[in-house]
Amino acid sequence: MRGNDGLHRQWQFADPDGLAHRATASLRSAGSSVVILSGPSGAGKSRLAAEASAALSAEGWHVLPVTASAAIAGIPLGALTPLLAADLADFGAIASEPLALFAQARRAVERIAAGRRTVMVVDDIPQLDSLSIGLITQLLSARVLQLIVTVRSGEPLPDAILSMWTSASAVRIDVPPLSVEHCELLLTGVLGARVAHRSVVELQRLSAGNPLFLRELVTGAVDDGHLAPNEGIWQLVGDPIGTPALHDLIRSRLRHLEPAETEIVERLAVCQPIHLNDLEGDGARAAVVRLERAGVVVVQELAGALLLSLAHPQYVSAVRASLSRLRVIDLLLDQADIVSRRPLTPDDELRVATWRLDAGSPSSPELLVRAAHLALIAQDQVAVARLAAAAVSAGAPAAEMLFLQGEAMWTLGRNTEALALLERAAIADQAEPTDLQLTGHIATARASTYAGEALGNSLGLAVLDEVIVRHPTLASSLALSRAVLLLNLEEADLAAETLVEAAPASDSPETAAAILALSTALPLSALGRSAEALEQARAAVDYASTAERPAFARRRALMVLSTVLLQTGDVREATSLTLESLHDAIGHDDELAIRYNELMLGRCFLAAGRLDTAARWLRDVISGAQARGPIAYRDQARALLAATLAAQGNTGDAAAVLATLPAEFIEKHSNATLAMLWLEAVSGDRATAASGLIAAARATKARGHYVLAASLAHSASRLGAAAAATPLLAELAANGDSPLVRAQHAHSAAESAAGIEMLEAAGETWEASGHLLFAAECFASAAAASRRDGSARQAAALQQRADALSAQCEGASTPLLQFADSTEPLTKREREIAALAAQGLSSVEIAERLFLSPRTVNNHLQASYAKLGIRRRSELTGL
């Protein structure tokens, strides 16, 4: 869609909060005569006013539109002339006679309205001349008309408008920025396909939710290829800079600034944020006050200091684009000199080093090395990569800076570049060894980066093993990385054994304990030792949340905790923490964490049974991995997506997704095995698929991954092999304390025994933990068992519970929800009609509600009576 001319025409009016309805409702009420729409420029005030007035016009109101502007503000009654010119032939004669002017204007409005209620819509009312404002105020007071006006935030208001603002008959509506959710709805409509959540968040941040800025950013990004579809999902790659029209609009708003104000705005565009005390020059403080009042600059207090920034992200790019390269260099170096004249904080050091680097005058190698470490503490991976590269170029020791640069690239999802840099770091470290701990860090980073490649875990293990052969003393510190890679290969027993003698390399006992807790939580969880796993994961989160300079980011600890929670069966908290981690990762450009969290959300919603939502997140992983990296999670997402589609009965789409997976991946990853066998089952060969799942579960159990083995066995039970799966699940449940495995065992045992009470209890357990699809399956099985026992009424009640839950499962079509019972259940329409009849509705009322004939309703009721073993409508109560 690059260069899509139609994009400019596709933007629809966005009013997600129903503000237009609120405005019209206010004017219809007896107590309100004025609606004031307030908000920043571009927020959609004019569109909102137009939408409200159009709704009133459709109801028979007469609408008088008035557009104020600075160009005609100096002409008395200039904006009202098009409306009233025919009736006020001689403005000059009556302009100085207020009573005559009012009388003629009133007659003019009443003639035009012809008895209809009248609303005047004044766009940007502060731009009206004082005579027009006075006349409108008189007409309003005389109830000749009602008023909708727009006012830009921070705009100085004349007294007459202020009186409206505070009047009891005026309703002020603040037009808020678009939320992420509203931006996503709008962009999906504009672009004709889904936009990745990560991209929506970025666009909402860059536009600050301003519809006008959002439109120009998206238009510019599509035109220059920075926003493009990938795997059917729109992905933002690179920073959108907006259209020239957007930059011209912003610069036009700043054109009338005084020289001192312009100086501050330009300096902020290049160097922000800036401490207030670091602004030099007479009148700088007063200029800041004026700029803040005008909404151009925001002042925030941080650690006792006042920091200045431009009020909107797009002000930065628009102003900076207007400056020459020499002007930018002068501002950067001047601000670096100003800040360097006082004692520097660590943040100051990082900013000064970055300013000098941007200006082409980098600091000394020592300062660049320190700045790179400070950027790492600040979690600014882009700055880490730039400063570390500059340090190497300036002559700093290569191994450490190449390591930092490579890790930054890995975090940013750029695996190929990361591997090249880390290989160079390893070579430099071997040539000039400085610190054995650095050797270990480089080896760990290389192994982790290999793991970011498709099927790269084995390569990562080979890297670690080679380093341990050369440096046996590193074995204990590298054990943590080995355990992660082994767990990725589903070798939970080996991962746990590896961790027994692990000793994280750290000077701080607290940090070493936290790193060990972070590393052991997932292997413990895989072994079914849920209580221990949760304790370790929460300890890691507590450390990352409270330590002054934690060894790992809190979002990474949340990733581990949410995974453990999901494996213990707590879907809701797992989902909540994953979303928190995801948005923190987006804020720090941590593509590795973004992809993992997207994958986790797919897993969470799949576990909850919300299949469409799960598929959406999994497609985000696939598209994001292709567009931004890393690629490792792509195949895992494809496997889970295939399983999701199969659970919806979309066999063709599921098969197409599976066909994209490498054969080696399918052989080695249980999720791919699950998807392949589930597809086989829903395609017709349920027995073979169930047998394959039991075999896969036993093999996975032998490797110690009890939680994964239980999920495979539970799937086999859901495909009709409950008798074979239940003993295996009993063994797995006995080996640990996982609530999830216990619930899976209880479900399988209930299916095997076809026990109505057991199935009900299992369903209630699943429903309480948020596993809606499993709960629906339990109640559906209980309903089938009740029908076999001849308890038609109980079966109907259980089926209604199953239907209510499956309705939330977004297209689920699993075997347990599809009955081939000899006793025919109620159809969906029969259950719907029976439920309404049980509420006391007559056949005629039901027919009207469902758009059926009364005869059809009665036919369905008779069929229901026969299936339920009852004779009359009154017996439906309680079903």
C-alpha cells in the first residue's frame, strides 16, 4: 500500500467515548444552552462539533455554522457576514447601535430558522471579533439560539467566553486523546487489516493520541515504507516522521514566538530534556513561563530538579527538521559546555557524551565507555549500541565494548548483527584476555543470541561447552545459561541437574541469589514443583523492583513469573503480568521481551479458550519476528497458531500454517507435535492422534518436563483417550504440587468415569481459574452423561452452562463440544427458545424478539418438550 492515495480519504470520524451524543443530549435538555468543546489542536473538536450538529440537523434543528479565524478577526462581524448579510444590509449604520444590531440579527435568525430550534456552531470562538462575540451572547441570552463552540486548550479567552465557560447553563466537554485501544480500532479501519499492538502503542505515543497528528504520521509512514504489512499484519519499522504538511502545521503554530522563546524551543528540539537551571540568557525563565502557558513546553519535577521538554513528540521532529546541520551542532556543543561547567550527575554524563557524539565531536574513550555503561543502566539499548561503537572507534578496549554493542543489538532483535559483534568480541577477548568474568559474559551472550535463531539452542550449548573446555572454572557461572538452553529443548531434568552447582558470577550475594532464583524458577515449574517455582520467581521480581541497580530488568523477571503462573494454572494473573511486561518492553525497544510477551499472551488466551484473541497475538509474534526479530519465537507461534485454528475447526488454515514449519522443529518441539496431532484428530482420525499424544506425553515425562507432559496427556483425554491418559496424569500429579496438573488429572478422570458430579466439579474448577474452554467441555460432557442417564432436565441445565462458556471461546469447535450421542440434545435454537419461555415470555413475544413466526416458536417448543421428557411450558423453569 506504499504511496496509497486513498489513505487520505479513509479516515473516519472517531468518537469512541460518545462525546457527540453527550453534546446533543445536553442541548436537548432544558438546563443547557451552550456546549464548549475544549482540547488541543488536532484533537478532533471541529469534527466532533460537526458530528453533533449533523445529528441535530437530522432531528429538524437549523444549524448556523461559523468559522472564526485570525485573518478576519479584525473585521467587525466578519465571520457572521455570510449568515446575516441578506438581513443586515448596512453594517456600518447599525454596528454602533447595539439594540438595532441585536434586533435585526434576531429577526434574521428567526427568519432563517423558520420556527425550528437553532444551534450556532462556532469553530475556534476565541478568534471571533469582540462585536460578533457580544452579538452571539445577546442572542444566546434571549434564547434565540443555542451554541456549540470549540476552544483550543491554553487559548486566552475573552471575558464573554469566560462567562459562558463558568455559566450553569454551559456544559464543558474536554476532548481527550485517543487511547491505544481507540487508535487500534481507527487504524484497522483505515488500513484495512490489523496493526500489530506494538506498532499501535508506538503510533499512539508519537501522536500523543491526537487524531490529526496520527493521520499525518500514518500517511507519511505508509508513503515512505516505514509502516507496511508483514504476514498480513501492519508493522511499524523505523521512526515515522510524518508528512511535510504536519511539519508545516507545527511550524506555523510556532511562527509567532519571540526570539527568546524560539531559542528555547530549538534547544529543546535538539537536546531535551533540559534542566531549567541550564537555560542561560536574560528572560529565559519568563520565556519558559509563556511557553508553558501556551502549551508548547511542559515542565516536570524529577528528583528535585525541573526538567523542560517540548509538549508533543512531533514538535521535536518538526523543529529539528527546520534547523541546519551547523545550527544543530552549535546547540549540541553549547549545551554540553553549559552542563559540563557544573558537577555532573550520571545522567548528565550520559547526556553530555551523547550530545558530543551527535555533534561529531565524541568524548574521550574513557568517557564513552562510562557513558555506554550508564546507557545500559538506563536501559537505552540504542544509546548503548551507539556509545559502545564510538568507544571502540576511539580506541577503548574492544572486547567489552563489542560485547555491550552485541548485547544491545540482541535486545533490539537484530540477531545477525549481534552475532557478528559478539564473535568479534570473543576473538578480541582471546587475543587480549583481561577478565575471565567478561569471557563468561561474552559466551553467555553468544549462546543466548544463537538461541534467538531458528533451532539455535544446540548451537548455543556448543558455544558454552567449548568455553568451559578452555576455562573449566567458568562451568558454575555458565550453568545458568546452559540450563535455559536445555529447558528450551524441553530437557527439564538436565536443566535442573545443571543448576545444582550453579554459582552466578556477581560481587553481591543479593544479586547472585536473585540471578539464581530467576534461573531456577522455570525448571522447577517444568518439574511440577509449583510452590518452589513461584517462590523463586516472586523473589526475582521483588529484587528487580527494589534493587538500586538490578542485574536484570523487572520486565524480564515478570516474564518468568507469568510463565510460572500459567504453568500453575493461574491464567488471569499470568495475563495481567504479561501485559505489564509487554508495555515496559515496548517502552524500552526490547524486541526480545516484546516477542516473548506476545507469545505468552497467545498462550494465555489459548489456555483461557479465547481462541480468536490468542490467534491475534500469535500472528503478532509471527509478523513481528519477520519484521523486527528475533526469529526464534516465530516457529513456536506458528505451532500454537496451528493448534488454535484446529481447535476452531479451521483445518485448512491449520494445515497451511503447519506446512511452514521445518520438519526438525516439528520433531523436537511438543507444541508442534500437539498441533499436528490435534489437526489429525479434528480431520477425522481421533484415535491415532490420541495415541500419538500419549506417546509424546510419555517421552516428555521421561525428560522431566512434567507440566508439558501433562498438557499432552490432557489433550489426549479431550480427544477421547481419557482411560489411557488418566493413569499417566495421576503419576504426573503425584510427582509435584502443580494445581494445573491436578486439575487436568481430575478432568481426565471425570471423562473416563463419565461421572456427572465429577465432571461438574472439574468444570467449576476450570471456570474459577479462567480456563473457559476446558470448563465448557466439562459441562458439555456432564450434559451428555445426564442425557444417557435419562435426566433430560439436568442435561438441559448443564448444556446451558456449557453453551454460555463456549460462547466466550471465540469459535471453539473441539470434539468434546460436538456430540454424536444417540440421545439427541437440544439444538442451539431450541435452547434459545426454551430459555426465553422459561423466563415467562409468550410465544408471540419470543417470535417478535427472534424474528420468527409464533408457529415456528411453538414447533421448537414441542420438539424441546419431547427431548426433555416434559409436557408443558411451566416445567421449563429451572432448566
